[in-house]
Amino acid sequence: MNMWRTGSKIMEGKLKLRISLYGIISAVSYVYLIMTTDPGISIFLFFVLQLAALVYILKDKRETLNFKGLMLMIPILVISLNRFISANRMLEDTNYLAIIFLYSAMFLLLSDRLKLRKLNISEFIKVIANIFKPFTNFKVPIKWAEERAKNKEKNILVKRILIGIGISIPSVMFLTIMLSSADMIFYRGFVSINNWFAELIDFFFIYKTAIGVFVGLYLFGHLFSVFDCVDANGFKNINKLASKKINGDIIVINIFLVSILAIYTLFMAIQFKYLFSSGEIPYGLNYSEYARRGFFELVFLSVLNIIIILLITNLLKDKIYFEKSKSAVVSKMFLIYLCLITGVLLVSSFYRMSLYDSAYGFTRLRILVYIFLIFEAIGLLATIVYIIKYNFNIFVVYALVILMFYMTLNIVRIDEIVAERNIDMYFAGQTESLDIDYLMSLSADAVPQIMRLLDKDVEIITRNSARIYIEKVKKLYSDSDCNWRSLNLPAENIERLLSENKDKIEMNY
């Protein structure tokens, strides 16, 4: 692959201009679209602009780049839709982390330094390490500027001036603080000057500009790394560390598997006798209490089992796939049996959860568990294939499953589902009372469902609680200084519902 050296003249001027333009576009668009009051659709538009800019900049480099790396913009765009289609801010912080991780993977794929077909632990570590790589390229624009300037004496003068300013600013700030504390007249005079200065300069604008410049330099650094041949040979220590093979003792591992499988087999027998067949429960326990407990523990054990299976399969890889001795075949059968037991744990978890929410309704956590169990089941099926089939890249499948799971969380309006389920149960008489306090803690996604509680047939305490919640949401949206960048589908729907149900909301009970 044809690469260019850092800051050297080998990199063509046109490419330098395009990479610099990408950094500038990123900085300006981040300030305008992301750092606005309550961004909504603007987040999605920012990443659409990112995709368009990258396609334009990289289109002439298809022969030297892995252009398929841009496919990772699809999950990024899906995640960015969360603030447009939902009012729930539960995933706001994790979305930033997820997008940073996906950006790192995307730029590694573009430069062909990440091999999806050979995905393993070292590749994941490489993606994490690459998150910090752009910081080393922050100095590149300065080097390019120096290369363009012909007057070296002028460059030295500019450097000296910048150094002087850099030393002076903290010194002036320190002296001002000390002198202000020593003399009240000086302090009051400084405060009046400072107020005038604050009116003259919008400090928040300076803050946004600084963040925008940082983002622009960060994304510039990522794109520059794509064409940096020095970086193409990096991560050698990571690859060496991950390539070291650790072989397990097949006797020790088989003894371990037999012991845990014996306990799990006993547990499975109890599940089929008492849980799934609704048999008579011993020890004075009733069926509802027995069935509605333990799903979180079982979910944890199911995840732990998958980790154990992957670890043992990796330790015995040579023996299972190549030697195929009797002990290795037994190990393989044990692992498949552990997969089947894990499947029973998933079914038991799902069944217990369904019994629990049929009595108490949904919560955010219970919805998350349901979604997680579905995707874990898909991962478990892939794990069985991994045990049976040699060279099946389980890490690629797991990466796709995790990505699909996270994208699902971003496009499913969990709060609305929770409110709808619980209120349906309340109206159907399936529950003795409605946990209105919990519903009032949900985001504005729940408003269309909570609006149903304003009906005259609903008990007065619940009606008043619903009205208080809706008034709070109404005030929240009326006080917010929104513009087209804050466009949010639930917000638009809420405004319509508030207008249609104005009489119900304003009625005093």
C-alpha cells in the first residue's frame, strides 16, 4: 500500500489541503451542530456531513485504501439518530464512547491496519490504542505551515512572540489573583474591568471554539494517520503479546468441566421438575416466589459460561482441532454440553423475567435484560459453531452481535414501552396499583402513554400525578431555547398532544 511520511514533502499538496479541509469542516460543524442547545437531528446531520466529507476526500485513493472501512459509518449514523427519535438520555454518555471507538476502528480499516477476517483480542486492543493516536498528530498542521513559509526569520519571530504570550498569560492571572486578595480597591477596580471585558467577549463562544478546534484536530489526526506510513508498522508489541500461545492441560480442564457440569445438571433437573412443569414446590415455598427470583444471577452465569467456553476452547485449540485424541473429543463434548446448559439458563432467565413482569410490570432494566437475552442467544449459537468448526472467527460474530445490540438500544424507545405496558396492566386490572412515581421518573418518551391517565375514570391521585408530570414536561419544552438543530420527533408529538389535551391538563381535581 502506498503511504506518505509524517510531515514530509512526499505527501502531495492537494492531499494536505483536503485533510486540512476535513479538520476545518469537522471543527466548524461540531460547534454549529453539536454544541447547540439540546441538539437533536443536528447530531445525525453532523455525521452525514462527516460521511460526505470522507467520501469526497478519499474517493481518489480507492486503489491505496480499504474504502469498505466507511461501512462503519452506518452504525455511527444509527447511534446518532437516538437524539432525534427519542427523548431518553440514558445512552448519551455511552454513545460518545461508542462513536469514538467506531471512529478509531473505521480509520484503522481505511488504512488496512485492522483485519476483520482475522479479528482477535489484539485487534480490539489496537482499536483502543488508536483512539489516542490522533493526539500525536496535533503538531502536523504547524509543521505544514512552517514548510509553506519561506521566511525562516519571520517564523522564529512568530515563535518567540507566541512563547512570550504563553508565559505572560498565566503570570498575569497569578499576579491579578494575589494583588486582588491584597488590596480591596484593586479588586473592585479589576472586577469592574472584568465585567466590561466579559461583555465585550463571549466566553462561552471562546469555550465552544476551543472544543471545536480540539475536535477538528482530533479528526484531522485520525485521517492523517490513514496516510502515515510510520504508523502503518505500529502496534507490533500488541500483536506479539496477543500472538503468544498458552496451552492448557487437558486433564485439569476436563476435571474442572466435569465438576461444574455435574452441578449444572442437577440445576437443570430442578428447572424442568419445578419451574417449567409447575411442579409442587418443597420447603414451604410458593411457585410465584420461586419462579420470580434469580433471573439476574442466571444472566450473569450465562455470560460467565460463554467466557469459560471461549477461554477453554482457546487453551485447547490445538488438541481439539488437530490432535483429536479421546480426551480432546471428550472436552469438545463437554463444551457443547455446557453450551446447551447455558441455553437452558437463558430460557430460565427469560421465563422468570416474564413471570416477574407479568405481576409487577416493566422497568428500563427489565427491557434491557430482555433485549440482552435475545442477542446473547444469538451469540451462544455462534459459540456452538465455534466449538465444532475450525477457523470460525467468533470475534467477528461477537463484534457484530454487540454492535447490533447497541444499535437496537438506540432506536428502541424503551420508556414508551415501559409506560405502555404498565398502564395497560393497570387498566386491565392485572396489577393492584400503578407505580406512578416510577413512571414520572421516565423521559418525555412516556408522555403519550401517561396522557391516558388523565381519563376521568382514573383515580384522582393517579390523575393528579400524571398532570404534574405532564406540566413538568410542558414547562421543560417551553423554557428550552430550541431551534431546527434541536428537532426531536417525541418533542414534536408531545407538543401536538399537549395542544389536543389542553383542557384535561389544566383541569383541577
